[in-house]
Amino acid sequence: MIARATGTDLAALVEIERLCFGADAWSETLVRAELDALSRSVLVAREESVVVGYASVMATGDLADLQRVAVRPDRRGRGYGRRLLDEAMRVATLGGADRILLEVAADNGPAIALYRAAGFEELDRRVGYYGAGRDALVLRVDLDAR
Ligand SMILES: CC(C)(COP(=O)(O)OP(=O)(O)OC[C@H]1O[C@@H](n2cnc3c(N)ncnc32)[C@H](O)[C@@H]1OP(=O)(O)O)[C@@H](O)C(=O)NCCC(=O)NCCS
């Protein structure tokens, strides 16, 4: 089940950050700021009552940015990432966006496959975006063209 995150999900989201992003994980302060920001929609995937993944999308005007999509390592490959992404795209559309941009590490095969399957296309490459030798791909999807 995909739902809007609430303040009670904070600890679960911080744990997912730690499990999924290691040294690049957002701190509790950053996750709380994400939950509190008016421009952000934070979504959670629940299995029973356990939060197994989350996504955050920022929408301002007609442009949305996907900030995060992450699924606990022990719950991957079960469609949660795709469902979170679909819902983030739906929420962005409802908020008035007509396209979503995101950055993803050029070597993050699973995420790139997820985004491509959902219609995202490569717009550009940011060389060294994540540090020396770690490029980012900038991907875009047109929401009304799907
Ligand atoms: C990327 C991520 C969110 C995918 O979550 P998931 O729940 O495992 O994905 P799903 O089961 O919904 O898979 C949906 C599609 O994504 C692609 N995909 C997912 N995992 C994949 C993998 N390991 N290899 C190749 N393609 C993959 C496939 O196209 C898949 O569709 P299919 O099952 O019909 O082949 C997950 O791997 C993750 O949390 N990674 C770490 C965090 C991260 O890097 N997030 C992105 C940057 S913010």
C-alpha cells in the first residue's frame, strides 16, 4: 500500500536512508525537513504496518524533481519501487507538474532501469556530480506524454 508519510514514519525513513545510501544518507534532520517542506510530497510503501520503501517528489509550478526513491534491500524486486514511482508521478501531475527531472548516479543500474521502464529519458550528464569519477545522469519524463 502506498500512502502519504506522516511524522510517525520519521524513524523508519531514517533507517531506510541508512540502509540504502550509507555515507550519502540523509540525516534525521534532513529527513524531517523533507517531511515538513510544503513543496515536498513524501510517500511510503507499507507491507502490513512496516515501512518498506519511500519516495519524495518536489513540485514547484510545472516542474517536479524526484528527490528520492528507495526500498529496503530485503524487500526489493517486489514492485515497491515501481509503485512508489508511479504514485510520485501521479502526485506531481495532480500538483500541476507536466514533467519530472531527476539525477541518478550513472552506475546505478537498478534505479536507471526503473526510471527507463517508467518512461524517463536521458537529458544530460553531470560529470563528477557525486565526486571525482562519479557522474550523474539527468533524466526527464513528460507527464502528459505518457
Ligand atoms: C532502485 C530501487 C528503488 C528499485 O526498487 P525495487 O522495489 O527493487 O524495484 P521494483 O521491484 O519495483 O522494480 C521495478 C523495475 O525496476 C527495474 N529494476 C529494479 N531492480 C532492478 C535490478 N536489480 N536490475 C535491473 N533492473 C531493476 C526493472 O525494470 C523492474 O521492472 P521488472 O521487475 O518488471 O523487471 C531499489 O533498488 C533501491 O532502493 N535502490 C537503492 C536506492 C537508490 O539507489 N535509489 C535511486 C536513487 S534516489
